[in-house]
Amino acid sequence: MIKRIFLFLIIALLSLVLVIGVNTLRQSSRQIPVQPAAIVKLDEQAAAQRLASALRLPTIANADKVQTQSAAFNALHTLLEKSFPLVHAKLQRDIVAEHSLLYRWQGTDTNARPILLMAHQDVVPVAPGTEHLWQQPPFAGEIKDGFIWGRGAWDDKGNLFAMMEAIETALASGFQPRQTIYLAFGHDEEVGGLHGAKAIAALLESRNIRFEFILDEGMLVTEGILKGLEQSAALIGVAEKGYTSMQLSLDATPGHSSMPPQKTAIGMMSSALSKLEQHQLPANIRGIALDMFETIAPEMHGLNRVLLSNLWLFAPLVQHELEKSASTNATLRTTTALTMVHAGNKDNVLPGQIQATVNFRTLPGDTQTSVMEHIKTTIGNDAIRINSLNGNSEPSRVSPVNSDAYRMLHKTIREVFANTIVAPGLMLGATDSRHFEKLSPNIFKFSPVRATSEDLPRFHGTNERISVKNYLEMVRFYHQLLTRTHFINRDECEQGDSGCSARRDAQLRLAP
């Protein structure tokens, strides 16, 4: 009897191993084969200097538009006009909400839906007291050691100037797009985009304009960050998490600290906050996270390929490991962050009121209402009032990955960034594109910026920089994107036309 049970277990184990192995090997690649894009000739030093000049302008927005420093934005607009004369001669430009810019490049096909490329002019301030930590002054716009240094190099003047360089180059070659191309450059993205991007979206909606797709800043070309993946990984943000800040308030009777009640206001609020931190909304490998891992799995090697190819079995183990990292944990759940607490004004006085702010970044599928219910249920204290703060937004709609627009973007990335795996991803932060949801079903968040794990702290941090080599890749990416959009929805290359690439390159060939 024991031998039979043992034999049965051996057979079951071998069968399981066989199923896992077969399932791992049968996962086919989802990467679209491409040919490398032709190298577009650029004046490298001149392009780098133009971006460096922009980084010298402290275009810092303020939530109160009255306090926004107009001089820096006006100087940036002047710099754009000087740096890109063909763009300003050939494209229509509107100034929106005083500092935001909207450009229109007329296409040849009036029946084709236009596309929209987005970036923002404003940058985050440098944390007071950290200026001395920068290897180059944050607003000096230095080019040194192969890098362009300065606040905004990544976020987001690099994207803005790369777009302009690409279009100036295309105009110099005599190219005109089939689809009309719009450029939207907001001026207050870092404080919500409520005056800039939102006003641009309203203007476009009033003109009844709908886009084939919208591309905004977003996820990056990561290098060496995903364990088990030798190639670079370019993640296209197909959605972004929502932003929900809730204020918890509790009133109490102020008094002398020598005669405290059994439960103080601070104690009750601390208990509530502790419960929220300990009992967070559940994590799960689903939706975009599942799609991302299933796309990457066939490209991986070793144990990670086995685990990600068999999530039907290993999902609990994989999820447990992913929850250990702040960045991967955030892709699996609506996160909870305790950000502000205000109480008391003297060490021997019991405060009469305490307020705390908790910030939630909501996954698609969760809402501000569901977060509110989670808070009430978790803290279990009716004395604590819960209010939703201004500026909150629901998670964005998820853009489809089976669209022509996504495939075009996928191809463009792989044509410019050799040996790179492309997969859908979830944007953890908020972008200006969330204000444009009514204008297109295809909204993508991607920045053609290379980043290693060592680079990530530079985002909104110290020593923000971009390599000159990568910046030129950014320009070439947007230039190639113009090529790709010329054929969107009628890509002859998809039909086996061997002359397609040659004709496309001829249309964008630069003048000598």
C-alpha cells in the first residue's frame, strides 16, 4: 500500500514537472520582428546645447497660477522660437492659459485622425538644502562627461526638445505627415495640470477633435532592472493609477497634559493610521501586471521564466516576492501612504483637533468610493471624519494593446532601441494625459529614456541628467515615430511589400 502511494506521488510529481516544462517552452514571444531604423544624421553638439539652454530656465509652476513665474516660461517660449525656426514658420501655434503651448502640423490626409504628442514645460523645484549635493548646479545646464545635466533633463524638457528637434529635422527634409500632428506642452503638470493641460484638452474638445492616439511622458527603457531578463525592457504605460488623498479629522476636548483621558485624540488617530498601514487593500497579479509578466516571460531565462510562465501555479510565490519591493508592489495593489499629520502646538497641552492625510494610488478597478469604504471599515471609528481632498482623480481607462496604434509604437521602440523587449505596463504616477481621456481610446505613456536602477533616484531627485547619446536616441525615436504614423492603419510593410521600408525612408531622407 505504501509503495503504491509512493509510486503515485512520484508519477504525480513527474507529471507536474512535465506540465510546467511544456507550459514554459510553449510560451511564444510577443515581440514584433523589425529591422533597425536608418540612423538620422543630427548635429549632436548643437542639439545638446539647445536642451542645455532650456535647462537653465527654472520653469517651476505653482498650484496658484498667480504665483507662477511668468518670466521663465516666456524665456522658454523665446528659446523655442529661436531654436526651431522651421517649426514656428510651418506649424500653427496657440498659447493657452497664458503659458501652455499647442502646435498643429497639418497633414496631407484630411480624413485621417490626427495624433497628439505631449510633454510639459515645468519642472519640480530642487529640495532646499540639497543644492550642494549636485555634481553640476541644477539650473546651470552643463554638458560634461557625456551628459546633459540639470533639472528637467528627464522630466520633461528632454522629451519636449527631442520632439521639436525631430520635427525640425523632418521639415528640413521636406516631409509632411499624412495625419495632422498636434503637440501639447502644458506648463503646470507637476502641480496637477489643472490650468495648462486641462485647458488645452477643453480647447481641443470644443473644436471636436479626436485623436488616433495620444503619447505622453511615462515609462522608460529599463536596463538590468528586471531579474532574469538580459535585454533592455521598454514598458509602454497603457494606463495610470488614480490619485486619491483623504483627510482624516478628529475633534477632542483640549486640556492639560497632567490629566489626560484614557483615550487621547492623538492616540485614536495613531491607531487608525496604524490599521490602515497594516491592513492595506489586497494585492493581486491581474490586469496590466498579468499582461506585462506574460509578455516578458518568454524572453526571460532560468527560474524566473519558469515562474512567470506558470502563474497558474506559482502566482502566490511570485506575488510574495514582488510585494517586497516598493516599485513592484505598487503595480499589484492600490497603495496606502501616510503623508501628513497635524496636531498640537505645545508639549503640555492636549490638542483639540488632529488631522491626517493619507494618499492612495488606485489601481484600475478601484475607485475613490471603494477607498472611502475601505477606510471606514478598516479604522472602525465613527468619530473620525473622512473627506476627499481636491485634485483627486480616478484611475485612467486601460488602452488596448491589440490596436494599430500600440503595434506602431511597439515597432518604433524596437526599431530605434536595438535588442529591447516591449511590454505593456502601469504608470504609477499621474500625467497630463489623464485630462485627455475623452479625446482618444489610445493613450500611451512612454518616454524614450534609458534608465538603470542607479538612475531611478535622479527622477525628481539629485543629479538629474541624460546622456548625450540617449538624448540623440530620443530625437531619432520621435523622428521614426513620424515615419510610422505616416503608415498607421495602412502599413504596407505588414502586407509583405519589400519596397515599403525603402519608400518610407526616402520620404524622410535628410537633405545633404
